[in-house]
Amino acid sequence: MKKTDRLILAANAFSERNYKVASQLLREELDVRGNRAEILWWLAQTEFAISITEPTANDEAGQKAILLIKQAISLKPDEAKYYYCLGDMYTHVAPPDYNNATDAYRRALEFAPNFYPALGALAMLYGVPENVVSLSEAITFCEQALSINPSKSLWLTLSRLYEQAGKERDAYWAQLNSKFELYDDTAVVY
């Protein structure tokens, strides 16, 4: 089988949510081509999807996903999306590790300061028991993410954060923006 055929089949399986088939095809591709950061990243996301759709008590697929994304990072340590992916895995794989998630998201921002998914993820970490993000940091992260790529969910998050900071008027306007989408809807490159 050609390399590209296997990757196309893996992409099709992933889009059809047949994650185990996608995982097998990606592993075969790694066997043929050796460790490649992009394939490891994709395989990590596939294992992460398995951990969410087919949860187990010890979250084996989630733990595999974390190991795979760390391998991708070791091969390409300046790739923001890999750190973002690692942060997401730390927040969702049992048990959640918010300290490491925060570190991973912050690392993503070191390589891509306007990487709005990491900015939004950091804003969402305000309020976890580990106190990894302060309220003022969360507001700043959320405002930055909104300035880059406005979305309803970010406006709602910002409204909640403003309420918690006692900024009732700002919370009201953020709430309005979420309902009426009063923002510039332009494409973003990070």
C-alpha cells in the first residue's frame, strides 16, 4: 500500500469516527516511515478521541495519547499546536492535571503568542481547585483570544469572568456580544 493511501484511509476513518481503524493505519504508517512528528500528533489525537468515546477506568488510550504527543514534541519542540494538544489532554485525561495543562498552554504561547486556542483554554482554567490561573490573567487571556478570533463561547466566558471580577457593565456588554454576535468575523492566521 502506498504511504499516501494509508494516510488518506486514516483521515477517512478518523472523519467517520472510526478511531481504532485510524489508529491502526497511523501506527502502520509510523512502522513504514519511522517516527514523524505530524503522524505522532495525529495518532495522539486519535488515541485521545478513543479515550473520550470509549472511556476505561484507567484511561489507557488517554495515557497513550499523552505519551505520543510528548514524542511529537521531542521531535519538533517549537510547534505550538503540539503543546496546545498536550494541554487539552492533561485537562481531559483521567485524572486531570491542571498544573501541567497550564504549563503546556503557556508553552504554546511562547512559540505562537496569538495562538487563540491556548489563550481561550487558559481563560477556561480559572476556577479549578489548583488555582493555576488568576482571575485577572483569565480576563486578559480571554480578551486576547476574542481580539484574534471572536466566538460566542469566548464572549460568554468573558461575561462570566467579568461578573466574578465585579465588572457588571462589562459583563453585560460581553453577554450582548454573545447573543448578537457584535464582533468582526474575520479569518485569523497564527
